[in-house]
Amino acid sequence: MHTRSRFFSTLLFLAVTMLLGYSMAMAQEGEDGPVARVIIGSSSITWQSKVSNDGILLKISGPNTFYFEKTYPPGEDPSFRFSDKANGSYTYELITVPTISNQVKEALASVTEENRYAVEKQLREAGKLPDPQAQSGAFFVSGGSVVNNDADEANPNKDQVIVDDLITQGSACIGTDCANGESFGFDTIRLKENNLRIKFQDTSNSGSFPSNDWQLTANDSSNGGVNKFSIDDVDGGKTPFTVEAGARNNALYVEADGDVGFGTSNPVVNAHAVDGNTPTLRLEQDGSSGFTAQTWDIAGNEANFFIRDVTNGSKLPFRIEPSAPENSIYIDSTGYIGFGTNNPARNVHVIGPDGKVGTFPSSLGSKDAFVFENNGNVNLALVGGSTSGSSLKFYRDGTAGFVAYINYNHNNKIMNFYVEDSGSIMSLNSTGDLTLSGALSQNSDINAKEDISPVDTQEVLVRLAEVPVSTWSYKDDSPDIRHMGPMAQDFYAAFELGQDDRHISPLDTSGATLAAVQALYELSQEKDAQIADLKQQNADLEARLEALEAIVAELANE
């Protein structure tokens, strides 16, 4: 009895030990790839890096448009939790960011579009920039677990050698599962077993004859692997072409004229993509060449054609809506950009809503960088927010700050003009008050004038004397701000100067004042002459009086 008890105890111990050993083996199970060893745990997969890197990008796609992407920093192994994921087949891709020196990073950061590829090639040939390294694979999730990838397949080894040509008039079935009396249908050659491969093993071994081995592969050999058809570069250890089972009709279609269709059997241009919702082309720089990773999408739908910055929050920096007018944006061979025109005349040429003018000005300056053209009124709008002000600034090469700018202050509603480092040299407020920090100079060049007529200064003086002069305040001003001067209506009635009877030009008031001063000067000259004449007459009378007084004195002494 005790012997039987010890026997069952030992048997139970061995069973538990075997189960624990199997569980530990499952936790450590994995397969080696060129980049990492795959470790499948109870709830997640970890890829243990085998190569030096500055980071690893992991991308996973799965059922129901599932997509996962993450870049792991150096020293951190990529991992993926599958226990809460949907059942189905998942494919992954690992891409390494190469470990490069700061010198190489600086060289890559300073490249231009012209020498970008030349610099990369030079660095690779010098061994300073490693070749890109990638690894891809698949796994199947069922019930929150990964199906065991191990497969123990029978491999019969019964050889038959035919040393002459083999001609089969009929169909041929090759594989361990071919049956006697196989029904071929229209099949000429059928491969039938659970691991299907056609390998092209080139035995060339002399001279420069090509000798690379290739393979056609149908489906992964591992349990839970991918249903797919691939072309494998056996010697290179790469798979450049794969078609997964379930791919839609005409996923890739090459027409007789060379047009390629993506989702269509009738491509009408060189590359023709068809999809029911936003056909998209993705341009992904994955960091494998040392450059910073960046992804762009080019896509279009019924709402717009757009470029999407996937890396930076999927922003849409460029969009075109359907039915946008022709030449909405046009870049000429000169580099000029036209908005609404296919013949821009300058760096930026904008055509307004009323179209082009009848005759374009031939005197347009060669340095006129911006042209706004409209067959009607032309308006330039600057729209600011609720901040303190909006500015139009001017800069000059070699100067740290602006050389001039115009600023509108939203708070006090004043437009200020600045030049160099000075303060505001001119300001204009919403009531029309213009304030200058210097003198006001108005054009009075004789060469700019015509129909010049002299004025009767005396008449001007008489008229000016009849113009009332008052003190007053503008209605838009504060009551404590007073001014002195004539009313425009009175001044216009007296002289009919200026554009209308509501405005007075400073040049007209100063002209009338100068004419009045000249009239007063003429009057003062006349008065001075009269005074001088009276003084002379008075002197003559005094002399005669003195002579008479002398005669009277002599007569009195006799």
C-alpha cells in the first residue's frame, strides 16, 4: 500500500515537473532573426535585440485595420501585449536606427537635397553608416494567447533520380499528400503537402556567373503563421515580395502598356490607386539610414486632396478642395509663384476675384517682389487677434533689428510709424489726428505746378480780415482739447482754395497768411514813406520857425 502511494506521488511529481518545465520553455520559446530573438510570453511578445542600435522601430498590423507603431530607445527591447487583442493573424516589422558617431550625425544633419544621396553613399562605403537592418514575421493570436509557432513536420526521405529528360503528358502532383487518382481539374502542376516551396538553387561556381538562390514560398511553415505567397532571396536572407491571403482583387495589376493598378484591373495612368475611402500613398523615412524618422501621407477623397504630416500629430499643412479653380497655385520655371495665374510676373503674383487688368503695367520694377492684380479695386487685409497690435516690419541684411515698421495698436487705436531705433516719428489716431515728431514738408516745387497766377495781396488781406477766427473742439476729441482757426466753409467762401468746403490745406492757409503779410508789408512801407515825408515837412517847418524866431530876435534888439 505504501509502495503504491509512493509510486503515485512520484508520478505526480514528475507530471508537475514536466508541466512546469513546459511552461518555462514556452515562456522562453523563440526564434532568431537578423535583428532580434523573438520571446513569446504568456501575455506579450518581446524582441531581444541582437544588434547594436540607437533605437528600434516596431510596427504591427492585424485584424480589423489594427495598427501599432512605436520607437524604442537604445537598451529597451520592443514588446507587444497580445492578451487583450482580437483573434487573428498579426504581422510585425522591426527596423533598427543605426548606431553612428556624432560626426556622422552632424554630416547627415548638414546635407542638402542636392548631395543627400551622395553623402549617404560615401558614409556607407567608408563604413561609418551601417546598412539598414530589418526583421519581419508573423504570429497568430487566439483567445488571448499566441498559437505555438513550433511545427514538427514529417520529412520523408525517399529519393528517386531520373538521369534523362522527364516528360509527363498530363498533370503532375508533387508532395507527400498527393493521392493515387488525384483529380487535377485544369491543374498542370500541383504541389500538395503542408510545406510548399519551389527553390531555384543556382550551382554556378566559376567566373562572374550569377549564383543567387531564389525561392517561391506558399504560407509560413510555423503554426499560426501567415497565409501568404512570397518570393524569397535565399542567399540575401530577404523577402522582397509577399502577397497575403485575402488580399483584394487586383491589389496589384500590371497592364499590357505598363500601367500599374492598385485595386483596379483597368489602370489608366502609370500608377493608378483605387479605394473606397481616401486612397493614400505613404512616404516613410524609418531612421534606418541615420536620418530622423519622418512619415508623410499623400491622399485624396471627396473633401480634399491633402498632404498629412503623420509624425507630428497628423497635421494637414497642404489641402486642395474639389472644384478649386485652375491655376490656384502655379510655380513657373522662373520660380515665380502665381495665385490665379499661370503666368506670374514676379516672385508672388496674385490675381483678384475680378480677374486680370486689361493692360499690365510695363514699368513694373524688377525688384517688385509682390504683385496684387485685380480688374477692379485691390484691397490688402491684415487681420489680427485681440492682442495689443499688428505690425508691418522692414528689415535689412546685416542688421539685427528692423529698420522701419508700421504698428497699429488695438487698445488706443493709434497707427504708429517707426524708423531705425527711434521712437514713433508719426502717429495717426482714429479721430484723424496726425502727430509728427519732426517737421511737415509739403511739395511746393515749381516744376510740379501749372496755371500759376499772381495774387492781389491787398485783396487777400481784405478777404482774410473777413474770415472769422474762433476757438473750438473736435466732436471726437475730449472737451478739454481746444483749437484755434477758421471754419473750412468760411475759408473756402473767401478764397475757393482746396478740394472742397470741408477741408483746409495747411499749404493754403500758409499761402494766404504769406500774402496777407506781404500786403501788410506793402502798407507798412507806404506808412513809413508817409511818416518820413511828414517828418521832413516837420523838420522844414521847424527850420523856418527857427529862422523867423532869429529875425524877430534881431528886430527886438534894435
